[in-house]
Amino acid sequence: MMLKRGLLAIVAGAALAGALRGQEIPATIDARARGAPIQPYLYGMFIEHIGPLIENGFRAEMLDDRKFYFPVTVQPPAGLPSRRGPPTRRWLPVGPEGALRMDSAAAYASGHAPRITVAGAEPRGIRQSGLALRAGKAYTGRVVIAGDPGVAVTATLVWGSGAGERQAVRIAPLERTYATRRFRFTSSATTDSGRLEITGRAGTGAGSFRLGAVSLMPADNVQGFRREIVTPLARLHSGVYRFPGGNYVSAYEWRDAIGDPDRRPPRWDPVWNTLQSNDTGLDEFMVLCRLLGVAPYITVNAGLGDAWSAAQEVEYANGATTTPMGRLRAANG
């Protein structure tokens, strides 16, 4: 019975098409008629961290684990499986591994900080490889560092195996409390296996230095974002961007991602099983929206969060500077 009905429908459709073939169907367009305006927010984008998508996709930061969530050791970290496989870049010791220890008393952003003891002319410190460098391109960076004033510390960008295929910048002077020091490099070659080293030698005597955070970006970044990403995204003319995502937001603490980026605690993401640096927070998202010419759509943590935290986030974004969160927003710049 069902088969017969289907055949009848096909036959009827074919007969109608045959009857209309060759007929002209007039249509009139009244250009003077106006309807309701099309909602500009009808077309938008949804962005979520989804592992490294935000921090390594949108942000111009080139270093992984730049605030030392993991200990700096020869052996890779164990017990934290990632949905996207092991990290391709991580910090390794330069010099004898025994010269470096993770010091919880000297912690800066995470629970510990590398403390490197130097002695003699042998360079000791940390390095991270796997950096994509381009010939003639400039790179800017910074290091949050503390140490004995007699220790000579150098930041070095390496793009080849030869003695001249590197550029070194002296980090001076060291202070016993953490301070930010900046550096700038220009690569003379193109490689996808570049390397950044932060090393120290005993200048006027033995001593040690500690590292709180390190950053490296292309000098042509756009307010911390990748130029080659924000330029085409701005051409889409999206109406609205939603942030920070779907499942990810259910374990997201927005207060971890405001204030000095070097001080923001890195957190393990239980949704995507990966490390989040919290370098992209509410303030950075607002900068991105201005760069792209879109309206911000903020999601709040309705999973492990609470109504009080959501209200604080609303106040941080919209409150007057006389409110507690509005005052904090102003203090953060």
C-alpha cells in the first residue's frame, strides 16, 4: 500500500512538471517596499578554548606553559593525558639537571618556579624548541625574573646549528625580587624548529636566579593577537562573538583570567584535558571584539559556578567605577 502511494505521488509530480514546462511565471519586485530591519546579530560566531584554540590560535603567544605549571625536567610530565596528545613544546633544562629545581617558596603565577644555580662559565637555565621563525621577522618578549645581582643572564633566540645562527640579549640588571625585563630579536632564517633559551652564568661569583614567566610574540602582533588571524576575521563582518564557549565554561573561573597576564594562574582544563594559560580573559575578549567590529556575547559558568560569581562578572563588564567590580576593571586598565 505504501509503495503504491509513493508511485502515485511520483507520477502526479511528473505530470505537474510537464504541464508547467514552457509556461512563464511573472514575478514583480517592488523596490520601494520596506520591511523590518534585519537583526545585525543574526549572524555571529561561537568561539571556545577547545584545547589550544584560543591561546595558540587567536593569541600571538609562541611559548607553551610560559608560567611553569609543569616542572622543568628531562622527563615529560605524567598522569595528565590530553585529548590532543602530548604537548609538542615544553621547557627543558640547559646544563646539568641537578642545577635546576622547582621552588614553591619562589612561586609567581603557578605553584612553583624554576630556580637555577650557576657556577663558573657553563650556561645553565631553560630552553623551549619547536618555534616557527621567519627570516627578517622581529620577535618581542619578556621575562619575569629575580636573582642574585652577580649572575649574568641572557635570553637567546636560536634559528640554526651554527655559532652565528642566534641572537643573544643580556637581561640586566637582576634584582632579588621579581621584575619584568624585555627583549627583542630578529631572525635571520626561516625554520619551524627555532629555540628560545634563558640561561645564566656566574658573573662575579656563584649564585642563582628564578623565573616567574616568559613570553615571546611576533613583533607585528595586534594588541596580543595574531595579525594573520584577526585581519581575515574582520572581513567577515560578524554581528556577535560568543565567549568563552560551551562545555568549557562549566569549569571556567573568569577571575583567573583578569589582571596582569603574567600573574594569572594557569589551570588544567578538565573538559579538554589540556593546560590553559588564562592569557585570554574578559578584557582581551573585549579588545578582540573591538578589533573585529563585533558585539560581545558573554556566557557565564552555570555548571560549577554560582549566581554570585555570574553577577560579579556582569558588574565587572558593565558596572560603574564606584562598584567593587567596576573599580577592579578600572584598576586592570
